[in-house]
Amino acid sequence: MEYSIKKENCPVSETVLETISEQPVDLDLSLPDYCPDIERILKCRMCPCITSKSITGDRLDIDGITQISLFYLDSKKQTIRLCEHSSPFSCSVNIKNSRPDMISCIRLRTDYLNCRAVSPRRLDIHGAFSVISGIYAKGERSYCSSVEGDDIQQRLRTEPLSILSGTGQQQFSISEVLDIGQGKGSPESILRSELSFRLDDSRVIDDKMMLKGDAVLRILYITDIETGAQDHMSFTIPVSQIIDVTGISDTTENDISVDILNYNVTLKSEFDESSTLITLDAHLIATVFAYSQQDVTVIEDVYSTDYELDCERTSVPVTRLLNICDLTTVLKDEIRTGDSGLTKVIDLWCEGISSIVSVDSSRPVIKGKINCCLLAMDSNNIPFCCEKAIDFNIQPDCGDIRGTLSSRTEPAVTSMSYRITGDNSIEIKADLRLRAALYETCICTAVTSVQAQDDKKRQKDDTAAMTIYYADEGESLWDIARSYCTSVDALKQENDLSEDIVQSRGMILIPM
């Protein structure tokens, strides 16, 4: 005899694919004619960016550009020079279980970069970066919630589940003409630029989400190419964008990320030497996962008071969104610059942030590093560059973790400052903002099918109406009831018990 099992179907977020593809960078690069010879390399940077991504059928195609920026001292004037080189890259990822509603989240990570001057005009560059691809879709998972049968006793387990109510992803652009202003000097060339996005507010309107934030552009530029004089400028650009997210509402919890795909900063002074204008063209992408919370019930165990049973069990993952954190912390450290001394700071910035999520004593911990880069002048007024990695450790408030923890994190350094503390030391301070969506997945062993062995009836003692059992502290009423072919509710009622576990050693009456 096979029993009827009731099932519940719930929409969930399914990971279709997560993969990492390494992209090598090997260049034998010669300086352009307009660049002076290299006296000493200060720093070589690699900045890969995405120009386009698309899912076609069962394939994810990614195209991008790898930007190599070389900061060096020239052989004549000992001033900072910049040489840039761009090369395209592309990669494809095969998708085994393709679906029409998939969303791709792509992240680029620089793994390593080595740069060597073979001659005053030739460079040998070797490095690699990783394309980290995640493809997600709205799926449906079935949970067995109860078994029907007069002789059936079942133990149910209720777990909180995050139901995926809706998803949305949209690319958008920023195009601005920005004015450095008078008194700062006309820019002759840009040494370094950095664009970041700061999400400040989000609001749901019907099946749409309104995002508001700021795009922050920081530049280090040269005002006199002959002397190498530099200056800084920072621009804050208000941004608002509406994203279509079918299924989102005022009650959903929303995992939001805004990533910069690529950007370009151009000087207007290329056409007008006195111009203080620059143009910014940037492409960004916003991704939204909207969740609703619901309890799901699974059959943890089952037995019959009349028959032996054949049961099938399986491992059922139950994932819930624990918390969406928006945390800030201040990181401080000291950089020792060596015996050459330190007289002036030209630029200070963060280049590369790594983070991992783990569990320490049942509590979530997000650990990582930021890489601080310092461009400065030594006691002989010669530029130099050095770096320092600073560790961070943040504990979000999510309660105890029972299952496996995962996250989507967006760490960003919002500002940096410094204080020269000696002839060869500088104290740096970085304001770190960490947005993180933390997920917990619990694995439940659940019953999926139940069938009675009709030829194997359970043996019961019908000679007495009641049996006495001496229970030890900590014993489960479920195990006792199963052994005597009765129910947990009958044991509780007969012995005036409220807990599922025996609280103290003693006698228990078992109705037969």
C-alpha cells in the first residue's frame, strides 16, 4: 500500500552556473614615439573592463578591454610619465541547462602582473586576470509537506525559506561634461582616474525599483607637462535609474548591486589648451533579486503504527536571505617608505579589494584586504611608489549560523586620507563601506515516498491497556512512541508532558 504525499511548490533562486576563467596577458610593448625613455618604473596597473555581455541560447559571451597603464620616471626630467596600452579580450561560457529568464553576474579580478623594462623603450609584461561568471534563474522546488494515512505518524520540520519573487537587470549610461574650474590649472594629461558608484537609496514603485546614488570620479592630472606638476580633482554626479523588476513589492527584501562595466575620461584641452573641461562616458549595470519570506514544511521522519514501511529520503536544500547589511568601518595603518625619505604625497588610492565570508563560533565574519597605493616624493624630490595591504574583519549581526553561509558582497573604499608622521613614515586612513547580502542554506533529510509492507504487520501487545516504561533524561518521545506503535500526542496527553524530550529520568505510561 502506497500512501499519498502532499507537496508544496515554491519559486526559488537557482544557480545555473558558477565558473572562473583565467585570461592571460603577455605583452612585448614598445613605447610610442611621443613618450620619453624610461629611467625607472614606478607602477604598472592592469584594469580589465567589460564592454558587452550576452546570453545566446546555451552560451554566455563576454567581450572586454584590458587597459595597461605604466607610470614611470623619464630619463631627462625625472618627472612622472604615463604610457597606456589597450587590448581586447573575449571569452565564452557554455551553459548546460539554458533557460529564457537567466541573469548573468560577471566580475573581473586581477590575479597578478609583472612588468620589466627590457630597454629604455621596451617592456616585457606578463599577468593574468580572472573572469568570474555567475548565471542565475528563477526556478521551482518541490517540498513533501505531509503524508496522509490513519496509521501514519509523521515528524515535520519547519524551515524559513526565501522565495524569489522577482529579478531584474538593466544597463544604463552616464555622460557628463565636467569643469575642473579656474584656479586649478588646465589639465594637459590625466595620470590616473577612478570611478565608483555609491548607492544611497532604493524605492519600489509598482513593478519597478528606483535607484538613487552618486557616481564619484577622482582624477590625478598633470598641469604642466614640462615640469610634471600635478593636481587632483573629485566630482560627484547624482544618478537615478528605474529598473523593471516584475514581482517586486513593498514587502520584499531586495538584494541590489550596481557595477561599473567600463568608463572613459577625455580631456577637452586636446582641442583647447586653456580648457578646464573633461568628459565622462560610463556604462553601468544594476541587478536586483527580490525575495519574500515563507516557512516551508518537510517530512523529517515517518512510521506506521500498523505496518513496517519502505521510505525514500533525499537531501533538500532550504536557502534563506539572512540579512542585507550596509556597514562602514575605518581602517588605519602605517606605511614605511624606506631610507630615501618622504617630503610630499602626490596621490593615495585603493587598488583592489578582496573579501571572503566565513563562520566563526557560529557567527558570520567577512574578512578581506584592501591594497593601498602611495605615490609620493622622496627627500631628493624624486617620485616613488609603494604599496601596503590592510586587513579588515567585519562581523554582521545575523544571529547564529546553522547551515552553510554564502554572500554577495560589494566592498568599496569611499575615501582615503593621510598624515605624514616622520621622514619616512605616513599614517593612512581608509573609510570602507561594505554592502553584503548574506544567505544561509540548511540541508534537511526529508521523506519523499512512503509505502507499507502489507505482509509485515507490526507486533503489538494487546494483553494490556497500558505499559510502564522507565525513560532516561534526554530520550526522545518520538523514539519511544515508534517502539510501542503509538503516537507522541498520546504519550504527552497520558503523562501531562509538553516537551518532545524527556526532561528527567522517570516512569512513563504508554497507552496500548
